[in-house]
Amino acid sequence: MTVNDKTPLYQTRVPSTDFASDARVCPLAGSRMLCFDYNRNGIVYRSGIRFHWVLATRTRSERCCTEWHIQGAYDTLVEIRDSSWVDELRADTPVRWRDEHEMHHYMIYLDSVGCLEVVAKSWEEIPEEAGSWEST
């Protein structure tokens, strides 16, 4: 795969090197959230990405990432086109459920976290608001 296999969808509001704490995956009924906090003008904000109808996730620590995991995906949510992982999941899914939902392969690389990959139906940005995820 090459960087050309990636379609950029979303860029974090601030560089992940400026996050107030490490980004983390937070389970939520029927979905997963990638949550992160950051400081801007002395105020802590929280934001993130919510993935809907998650079928699979995988994470690589920074030391296990190749250039391909980073290039084009650094602080940027991308969709992987013609994903062999999606093909594998479809093949492993019983026929009656195989085409029940769209399957998109999303990926983002964040400093100090590594590469997060998600196969899900869709995603959305979690609107920015003042406060930390740790206070919720």
C-alpha cells in the first residue's frame, strides 16, 4: 500500500504533540470514541472522533509503526481504499451479516500513541467543548 491509498477525512484541531494528555479509545454503546484534551489560550478543551458500528480495531505502538502508518495519517484521520483488512473481515463474517453494514477502514497516527485503525460504518467529529475528558 502507498500513501495514495489513503483519503484524508479530518485533521486534529491541534497537533497531537500539544495534547494535554495521551489520546485514548473510550468505549461507548455501539461505537468507540477517540478522545483527546488540549490547551488553547490557557483553557483545556476536549474533542475527538466517534466511530459508529465498529467491527474491529487494532493499535500499533509508535515503535511498531512503519513509514506507511505515519505518512499522510499523522494527526489526520484517513480512509484506506481497497483495504485487505476489510476484505478479510467480510470473508470471515457469516453470509447473512456480510453486507448488513458498510465497512470502512479508518486510520490515524498520533504522537505518543501510535497508529489506531478502525473498521466501522462511519465516523464523526466530537464537537470541541471546554473541559477535560477526565472530568466526565
